Amino acid sequence: MTNSGRTGSRGALALVPRSVEAARPTIWFCGHCGKRPSAAGPPASNARVCDSCGLGLLLETVADGAPERGGAFLVLDRSLSVCAVSHGAETLLATTETDAVNHHVTELLVPADSESQSGSNLAAAVSSATRGGEEPLSVFVRPANLFGVRMRARIVQCGPPQAALLTFDNPGG
Amino acid sequence: MRYLKTSEAAALLNVSPNTLRAWERRFGFPKPQRSPGRHRLFTHGEVASLRDALQEGLSISSAVSRAREGLATDTNSLTGALVSYESERADAAMESALALRSLERSVEEVLLPSLEEIVRRHTIDSAAWAFAAHWAADWLRRAKRLAPPPVRPVSIVLGDASRDELDPDAPFIRALELFSVRAGANMLSLSVRGVAGIGDAIAVHRPNLVVIAGGHVGDDAVARWAYAVRIAAGAMPVAVYRRGPQRVRMRSTGTSVLPSSASEAQRRLLELVETDQGGRVTRVTMESPYGIQTGRRTASM
């Protein structure tokens, strides 16, 4: 019995561990400018500083969840603390990474989909990602203390160490 | 304290010097001091702490934050214990530091900075410093007793010119002794005040090198001691350690001035001995200010 020919669709019976079956392509990107490193493969553990901007560490995430270069995104840990703020997110949220790091994400963002009775979506999505959840999740958020704005964000896992990547979709749109 | 130039710090962090300067502007860390020539001098502890934090970090900011906390925790813990006169808590703080660092790094990055902080805050006339200096001398002596036996054919006589254990240089001198012993050298420490019978000590120890450490005892007394050593042992290299700022630019070509960092001084000492033993330096007959001829030793060791 073989798995050949089943790529792209999940079989009803899994004969191999799910992690192997569900292995998805990943890419590395800078946690500040979003640039993908030119070198293929994972960087050495002592060489994770972005050689382009020098202000971010290289992180790995699934290819379809990676931010664009210059994109607006945050990196959050399992306690929902902000660990990294991209240059684009600094502009979008009118903050700086040094001010935001180690603060709870709700000091920057709050859920904006309370009408759908899913006010905890943001926390749940971040928790899921930091536990290794593989599927990208979408949430609607707004900057804290700012009303009338609603932004869609995708949340996927990233690392190392394991964390959640929150990327704003078309923040200028 | 051990210092790194920008290029050295950048190499340790595996980044370019420009990136390091960008971090200094953006994060204020690692924060360099300036040399007399206005060059940046980074403390090894800060750079090493940041290097470790970067390997487990999600951003430079979070790594900087963690490095700051990590550095401050052990030093603050030890400082707090010492100014509270709690020797058991001070021992525990050093145990905690040793869990994360080598003994040498723990001494250089935690113990000695804590003592410097206490001197800065309480002055050397305070009871807090008296307690801290005594505890530190005891801790360093205990660590030295636990060091493995000498494994190198290196024998060093250290002439202690510090005042007593309350001398702020004393912990650095004890640290140099400890590091040298742990590096495998045979070390004999004697006060420069004790001249009578020095020949017996030299005959037993047969040093390859003499270090004069500390700046409290005056030059005349030090010169008498050094002369007695020279009479007993013949010409040999001499180095000075923490002999005061006026000695940094000693005009003598024969006497080596060791770096103020204990670990760097220990490395330099071994280099001096090994260079001397290898005969890679030509004999220098000029006398040092302390009367010991420098150059390769003629006596068989």
C-alpha cells in the first residue's frame, strides 16, 4: 500500500504520522523587514540576524503564511506577549518594537469581531499557533483605543522558538 | 572587567560592526564605554549574554531585553545579599551564576561587578564593603582550594602589594591567582612586605615569572622585595597587575603591564611564560623598575 498519488488530498486512513503526511513547505524571513534570506536552507543558530536590515532575526513559517517584504506583522509568544514588531507594523500601529516588546498584545490590538460572539478569537488563534497548529487562522482586530477600524489578520505558527505570526492583510487597503 | 573592541564584539555575535553600531543606536545595548582614543569598548559579559539570548530569541528587541534581565539578575542578587550581610544567600547567588556560566565568567561577570557596585555605592570605608570583601576573599580562596593540581610546567610567584582584603584591588588579585591555578599553573602568592627568607621560598618554588600585583605598597618596598627575588632566582620576566593607572604607560621595555581583567591577565601571563620558555624572545638586559632583569631565564627549570 502506498501514499503515492495522494498529494494534495488527505486520505481517510493515515498510514504514516500526520506530521509527516502534512509536512508543508516552509520559508525563512526576517522578523523586522520581512526579507527572505538569499541562502537556501535554515540558517545556523548563531547566524540568525538578518543580513539586510540587521534589526531582525530570521524566523521560519509555512510558505503560504509568510509575510511580504516590508509587510506589517507581529510575533507573539504563548503568553500573548509581543516579541517582535515589523517595520511595517510599527508604522501601522504607531509604535516601536522596543516600546511594544514584552507587552501584552491587547495593549496594541483588540478583537474587532465581537459581534460574531468570538471575542476570544485572537487569543485562541494565537494559542493554537503557538501550540503548533498548522492551519492559518483569520481574525479581525483593531488597534487598541482606536475605533472604526477593522483589520483582517492571519495567524500562523513561526519560530524558533515556537511562536505565532500575526500578519495584517492589506493594511493600506 | 573584560572589554572587546567593536570588531571583536561583532565577531562574537556573528554580525557586522555596522549592525552592532545600529543596535547601539536603536536598543542602547550592548552599550560600549570609550577608550582614551574614543574607540568603543564593549563589556564581554553584555556581548556574551546577548549572544546567548539571540540564539533563543524571536527578535533583537526581545533578546536584548532578556540579556539585560539575565545580566542584572545574578549581579543584583549577589549585591543584594552582600549588602544585607547574608553570606549564605551570597553563596547561593554565585551557585546560580555558576549554573549559567563558567567559574571564570561567574567571577568576572557577577562577583567582581557586584563588588565594584558595592564600592561605588557604599565606599571602601563601609561595613557593607568590609563584609563583601571578606566574603569574596573567602569564596575565591575556597574556589582555589578546589582547583585541580598544576599540570603545566609553569611556576609563578605573585608579589602582593595590595593593602589587605579591604583593598579594592584584592579581589582582582585573588581572581588572577584562581584563574592561573585553574589554568594549570603553580602559583605562590607572597606579600611584598615579607623580604626576609624570600630565597628559601624561591628555591622551593623556582618561578618562571614574577607578578607584582596591587598598588598600595610603595615603589621602594616593592623594589626591595623584587631585588631579593632577583638575587635568589636570577633574571626572569616580570609583570605588573593593577599597580595603578600611573603604571599603565610604564616607559620600561622590560616589564609587562597586564590587562586589568583577571582572565585576560591570566592569559597574558601564560603567553609570557610560554614565549620565554620557547626562547622566541631575545634576552633583554635592561632592568625593570623593580630591579628584576627581564628576558629568558638561564637557570634550568
